[in-house]
Amino acid sequence: MQEDEKKYQIALPLIEGVGDIVGKKLLAYFGSAKAIFSASKKQLLTIDGIGKVLVDAILSTDVLSRAEQELKWIEKEGVNHLFYADKKYPMRLKQCEDAPLNLFYKGNIDWEKDKFISIVGTRKATSFGKSFTDKLVKELVPYNPVIVSGLAHGIDAAAHKAALKYGLKTIAVFAHVLDRVYPAAHANLAKTITGNGCLLSDYLSETTPLPQNFASRNRIVAGLSDATIVVESAAKGGSLITADIANFYNREVFSVPGNPTETQAKGCNYLIKTQQAILLESATDIVKGLNWDVQEKAIQQSMFLELTKNEQIIIDLLSDNEMHIDAIVEKLGWGFSKVANELLQAEFKAVILSFPGKIYKKNM
């Protein structure tokens, strides 16, 4: 992609009044970030909900110089950039209405892996909490999930360390820019993560770190994953916010029960008691809760299945990336009903997977 388009992609959410949600609306209408900036006032005013004040802000190109500055910085620092419309943009996160338009990361990660798990918890973790996290990650190794967390003290750090210890990829989601590590004590841990995962942020360089950034960061932690696991939490805290966001996204939430007299168990017990989380005792609960055991068996069985000609065409189409059903219909030209039926039959044979939003992906 041309650097020119990247400049407009980075600039888009910087427009006052646009942000991530309105930015996606404009993107859907115009097709590219550059086209938004090139649109006429008349074109912009035809879009529902886009008023004169916002149009004037879009037509003013003040943010482009800031975007050019950012492009130079990410190139200098070896930072990778992902835009919402990119094929490699994380599929699960893309399904979230408030997903960031821009992601910046250091390291190496396969965003198309089929299993992502977020593990969060209190900064004041007990020895039990840390030990449980280590054991849980070890039990998940056969399923090879990517472990997502926030690099904070306590459970977050324990999750990252366990992933590295047992050879799993891990993602540390920052609540600030990638030009610093917080807490500073985790600088070496962060460096190690870039060798077997990545550091991820949606903030531009030189952005002032603010307390509210941590709550905003949690939408990425929850949105990236199939499920969020809360190991230990007090009655209030960021972990409960992450769990609440995950529930809003219709993702599974698991919570580790604890002694009701212990402060660090109150949040977890509350989630279970109010049916906002599934009680978690071991990795088996996750495997069954997410049907990973069924998927693994289905994959093995699918190796011996005979596919119809149409099913094979669909499998070939989905070999490289996930697709929305409308895109499949357009590509194949079969008509919606026929495509929907073929997808259903292929899903019955477990050779494809369906995701929320009518997204389909090859299950191999």
C-alpha cells in the first residue's frame, strides 16, 4: 500500500469529532481514507449524521502533518501499522463497533490464528493467583492459543511469563504509546515478548499517558480474544471492566472462584454469582466452553470427508483469509441462497468455521 494512503488512515481518527466509530461510517461510504479527505462538502453533507461542523473539520487538513510525523516515527522505530480495512486486521477485534481504526505493534504475530485467550487480574496477585495462571497456561499448550494481557504487575505479568515459558505467543496491549514501557520494571519482559509475540497499542507517539487510557485499552484486550479469563480481582478494578466489555461483545468470560473472605476473590466470585462469568477450575472448562475439543475432533474427521465440487470451491476461496458472506456471494456469483446453503453444508462437515457477523473461515 502506498505511504500516501497510510498518512490518511492515521489522520482519519485525529479529526475532531470523528474518532473510531464515525471514521468507520465514513470509510464504508467512501471506500478509503484518502477518498474521505478528497470528498467535497456536498458529498459529506449527504451522509446521515454528518453535520456542517464535522464536515468543516474533515475539510481542514490540519491533521495530515501530524500523520506524516507519525509515519516517520513508526518507520524509524520499526513499528508495524494495521488499519481497520486491512486484511490482516484482527478478525475478532474488527467485529467490535468501537475497535480502533489504527493499531501499532512491535514484534511478530499471526493475526489469523484461530485461538486467542485474554487473561487478566489484579496487580496485587497472590501466590495462588500466579501459580494458577501458570498451571492454566500450561494446560492450554496443546491447543496453542495466543495469550493476551496488559503487561501490568500481578496476573497480567504472570500470564505473559507463562506463555513465554511454555512456548506460546503472547500479546501485551499497552494503554499508552509504544515508545515507553509501563511499568518500567517490565522493560525486559516487554523486550522478550517482541521475540515471541508483540507489544500492541492504538496510541500515537508523544501522546500524554492518562488514567482513562487503561479503561480504553481494555476494549482491545477483550475484543482480540475468544474469551476473557479473570483469575483474581478485588470488588472493583480494571479486570471487571474488561469482563464487562467482553460480555458486551458477546464473548465468553471465565472466572476463578476464591475464598469469599479474601479481598482478591471478591470480584471473581461476584462475576460468577451474577452469572456474568463461567466458573473456571481448569483449562478443561475453557476447552469445553469454547468447543475446542469438538473443533479438534472435527478437523481430524474432515480429513477423511469427501467434499462436493461446490464445497471444494468454497474451501479454496477461504484458503487465504476469512470472508463475509456478501463477499463470497459477489465472488462466486451463485446467489445468496445457494451460497448460504453450501456454507451450511460445509460447516456441518466442519471444514469451515462461522463467526459473528456472517464471517466464514477455513477450518484447517
